[in-house]
Amino acid sequence: MEDSSILFKATDVSKSYGGHHVLKNVSFEVKKGSIYGLVGKNGAGKTTIMRIMTGLQYPTSGTVEYGFDRKEIGSIGALVETPSIYMNKTARENLKFQFINLGISDDSSIDDTLKFVGLEGTGRKKAAKFSLGMRQRLGIAMAIVGDPKMLILDEPINGLDPQGIIQIRDLLIRLSREKNITIVISSHILSELSKLATDFAFVEGGRIVKEATAEDIENAGEKLLVVTTDKTSDLLVALVSNGYNAEQNTNPGKITIHGSVDIAAIASLASGAGCAVTDMHNVETDLESYFVGLVGGETHA
């Protein structure tokens, strides 16, 4: 691959099963060190993209390129759908089996890996007794055996409780920052995905309709300031007369001001108009509204 900053590149990738076209001319690039989020509704083609990236499936047409030696053992780690865990074995035993499966004789890093994912204290406890979050962390531990260049995760936080979600999120951020692993991830929970990913691909109907960075999404929408006050009419008049683009919010007692404004100036103006302000907060485009704006309808990403 010519560009050394790119770890993975798909060009015009299509996938068909019989006469059913699952992917249609999909092209995208994953940069080294990024956390690349795949966003799309159920059936959009996200899992098929991930399976092709891992080599579990081959495209019907198109090409995939890797910025590393794909034949190197453990170069890609993956957790697609459910972790392949031996439920009657301990975390340590599961990791040892993974080393054997990959043909890696030196398993001296098992203790460090267990500690990294927060499972160092599980001892002789069998995986069947683990919580769902612990099993997901064990699945990720197994996926990073061999120090992969790229880690592919399909819905790793699906079904987890809030604490489990936070643990997985923190673990993935540490994997990216401390181990320099490039991560490709999909998730239904867009609010959580937005806290993780640096780049996004929006998938709809087997196509990637748009790629965007986290900064693109942050800057895509209009910035608004929502002001809560006891005298909406008085404050609205004061704002409009001073050149602000303001309007009555649909919620009683609130005013929406369009554009980037100085909060201190608004507070001063409200005070001069005899209006008590109890709250002011900025509203910007988030990942969910950006996605809905692209593809319409309910998210179910």
C-alpha cells in the first residue's frame, strides 16, 4: 500500500449471496491508530464488512489491502458476534488455548493480558460464572493475543449494563493509546460510539453513504444556545433588538439562540432586561442526529 498512514483499504468491494447483493461497491480507508466506527441500521451490511476485513469471507468483487503482513499470525484480532469461549475453563485456560490455536509457543504474556483487561483476580473461576461484561473482556483479551495491528469488534457492548459499557469503553481507549492497536467497531449505542471513535463510516443498504471524522460531525450542525428564564417574552425582545437570532423554544420558559454566542453577554443582557436566567446550555449535532440526517428514519444502528 502506497500510503503508510493507511492500515486497511477497501476498493469497490461487493458481496452477493445468490442474487442478493449485501454490499455494493464499498470503498473506505482506515488510518493507523484510529478507532473507526461503523454506523448503520440492522441489515445495512456492517457485519459483512467486518467479516471481509478479518478474512472470514471474501468479496464477490473488488479489492482489500492491508498496511501490514496479513499472513503474520495474530495480525488481526476479532470479536465478531459472540466470543469463542470455553465456558468450563478459566480465563487463564482460555487464553492458553488461544496461544495454542495461533501456534504461539511463548505464552508468558498471559498474566499481563489478564491484568490489562481487568480479569487478573478471577483465579479458578470458570467462564460460565462470569458476567456478560467479563466474558466480553475475556473475548477481547483472546482477540489481542499475538499483538494484532487491527482489532475488529462487532457490537462489543450490546446487552451490557452501564458499568460493563464503561469498562469496555475504557479498555478500548487504552488498547488504542497504550498498545497502538487500530480498532474497527460497530455499536447500536451511538452515544457510546461517539465517545470512542475518531472516524466513522455510515452504512446504508450495502453502501457507505459517507465517511466523516469526529470533528466533522461536531462541526456539521448549527450551534444553539438554550436559555431558561422566568420572562421569556421580555428576554426575547431584548435579544432580537440587539441583533440576536432568537426564538421562543417549544418548551415553556426557554429561548433558543442560533449561532455561536458569548454566554456572558447573554447573561448581562438578561440581567439588564430584568430577567432571571436559571440555565444556559449549548446544543450541537451529535452522532445520532447526524446519522438520522443522512439516512432518515429510526436509528437502530
